[in-house]
Amino acid sequence: MPGNDSFANCCEAGELAVRPGWLGAGGAKPSGTPRPPWVAPVLATVLIVTTAVDVVGNLLVILSVLTNRKLRNTGNLFLVSLALADLVVALYPYPLILVAIFHDGWALGEVHCKASAFVMGLSVIGSVFNITAIAINRYCFICHSVAYHRIYRRWHTPLYLCLVWLLTLVALVPNFFVGSLEYDPRIYSCTFIQTASAQYTAAVVVIHFLLPIAIVSFCYLRIWVLVLRARRKAKLESQLGLRRSHMRSFLTMFVVFVIFAICWAPLNCIGLAVSINPEEMAPQVPEGLFVTSYFLAYFNSCLNAIVYGLLNQNFRREYKRILSVLWNPQGCFQDASKGSHVEGPHGSALPVDNAQQVIQADTL
């Protein structure tokens, strides 16, 4: 892979540039002055909390869809794909970043550096493309309801998901030719280096962020216009065929999109500014702003599952059921051995055959 000269400015120790990816490269600020002692503990704490919530929350999302028949539908398959994109960073890159923080530099070698940066990119771009696919799915369901079931037939959805991840892989390939996956000591991470290529950085911001945001904004704007028109005519259900659960699902995914845009906008704005003139703009970006923007983007990976639990009662109910089973598996097995009743939403006993009907199927 080609060398990355951008690190000469951020890894200097005296007169010598420290090669990224090696122990000792991450302990200094670009100016060579030491960081305040509280920075590393704060970043480590943020990352530990993010990782824990990410793993638990996204596993709950995946288990909720896989174990409940009423939640296994087209919209929720995209949700599982998004949860996997968020989960993968908590299982590999985040623990390696924590090791780099504790060692005050990268001590795991070039292979793990490149691999963790690749997985990080896989998660980020996969999340963007999945959110875009979800918005298109919602747009078709609400604005083109007649054609929806023809577009999203049962066997079509796996093909769409494969296309999402294929596009994600294709989007990552240029990194290996540009040499943009390197260790950045400011954030203790092996990641995409914005100063590796001005043209490629601009393309990444436009194609991987601005264009998907534009598509998602168009889809949700069209949905909002249609819904507001129907509400003014007091014919929401008759005109659109929407239930309250559908509207809750739409609002849930709209909030997911807004939070994603907020968390990733600062980093992409910095990238766009740097791409204009890397040599002049990169040194002017305050390190505190750069680090905060990165860790805000990292934090986004744990938020989606929380949003589902707060805004979607079906997922919230399924979370409680899964956690209760994990907390008291013995009681669950005893109830199953009786083979007659499970608890309803208000604590009433329900026949086992009707238990799944408690949770209504949201489209998302």
C-alpha cells in the first residue's frame, strides 16, 4: 500500500516523523506537546460505554426480529442489517482502539491496523447505505402502496440486502489504492485519513454522505407531505391505508436518520473542508474538534437500539421479554414445561398458540 505522508504532520516527535501504526505514535498532539492527562480516560470511558450499549442494544434488536414471528417482515430485515453494521465495530475496532488508548499508541501491528480500519469503513458505509435502503422502503410503502408488494416480494428483499453490502464493499476498494487506511494518533484509531487524497476525500463525503442524505431527505420529505395532506383532509387511514403502528415506525426511522446525520455531519464537514486544500486546512482544524467529531460518530453506533426501545412499543416489549428470559431462565423453562400459558401485555395469561399475537407487526 502506498505510504501516507499526512502522518508526518500529526506524528512528529521532535524532528522525526513517527511512522503510523507503531507503538509511540499516538501519545503526542500534532504539535508534539503532550495531551492533558484527563483526555485518554475520558475517551476510554466514552468508548467503553458505547461498546457495551452497542453490543447489548443491537443484539436485542437482532434477537427481537429473529425470535418473534410477527416482527419478521421486509422492513425489519433492513433493520437487522443496520444492527449488524453497528454491532461489528463494537466487536473488533473498538476494543483495539481501547488497547491503543491504554498503550498510548498502536501496539498491534500493521495487519490489525488495516483490518480494523477496513471493518470501521464497512460499518460506516454499511450504516449509510442501510439507512438509505430503509428510507426507500418507507417511501415505497407509504407513497406507492399499490406497487409496494410487487417491488418488495419475499425473495426480493434478500437481493436488496446483498446489493447494499456489495455496494459497501465496492465503496471501500479505492482505499487500498489511495493508501488512506492508517493510524491517526489524535483519535487512537486506524481509520480513513482525510489528507491522503483531496479528490478521494471529497468523493467520499459526497458519495458516502451527502448523496445518501439527499436521497433519504427526499424520501422522508415526500412522506411528510403526503401524510400532512391526508391529515388536513382527516382521511389518514382511509386515504393511505396507514395504521398508527405504521406511523410510529416511520417516525422511529426518521429519528434514526436525524440522529445519524447529526452525529456524522461534523466529521464530514471537516473532511469536505480539508479536501479543498489539505496542506492549508488540515493544520487549522482544532484537535479537540477533530477528536470530538470522531467520537461523536463512534457514539452513533449504540443509539439506534435505544431509539427503537423508546419509540416502538413492539421492540420495547420484546426487549423486556428477552431480558426477562436471560435474567430468569429457570422460571422461563418452568413456564414452558407447563405448556399452557404465557404472560400478556398486561400480565394476563394467554394461550401459548396466541402468545405471538400480542405483538403487532410493525412494518419496521
